[in-house]
Amino acid sequence: MLQRLSFISVLAAVMEKVEENTGLRCYDAVPKDNPVPYYHAEILSSIPEKSKTMQKDRYQVVIHVHTEGGKSIKVFDAIQKLEEALTEDINLPGDYEVTLQIPTGVSQIFDQADGTKHAVIGYDFVVFSGYKM
């Protein structure tokens, strides 16, 4: 039986790549009264991918972008930085490989009550674990 990669490892790899390539912090749990700008990543699901020969799993991640309010240019810049950051594959432990890393798009942009902006961007990561025997 092939071992599935833990969603925790995928989330950690996403957060590391975002921080490395954007220069901004990426949290899995945001500290109270954290100053903007920052990113917040969370796993939505992990689903087995159908394949006759390979063990693959799809990890669905959403990344929240938090910026100063006012004009939308700040949130748009942070979204663009994120998209550029994730053009590089995330780094996974061991022999696991990313076979697909694709944005699923910006789902919403909110004006928060505290005057900040908040965007939600989805990503799918398909991870290869090994060949079926």
C-alpha cells in the first residue's frame, strides 16, 4: 500500500513557497491583531485522483490575501505577487512530486469592517506518491 502525503506537509510547503517568493508572512492561524499585509493558507480537501497506474491525490487549498484598505491596487498587487510566487512548484518531502499546480482563481474580494481588503484565491495541487502494483 502506498502512503498518502499528509495534508499538513502540503500546507507547510505552500506556506513556505509563498513566504519565500513574496517576502510576506503566510499563516495557517493568524495571530490576533496581526498587521497587514499577510497571507493565510488553509486546506479545503484532499481527494484521490483517478489513475490506473499511479497513486495521486488532489489537495485543494485557499489562500487569503489581507491588505490595507482604500484603493484596490494594494490587494491586486498582493494577488499578483502570490500568483507569481506559485509559478514555482512547492517543495515536498521525500519522493513525492507535484504533477499539477494550478490556480483555480480569485473567488471573492471583500472590504472588511476594519477598513482592510481581503481576497480569496484557490489552488489545486496534484501530488504523485508512486506507482500502483
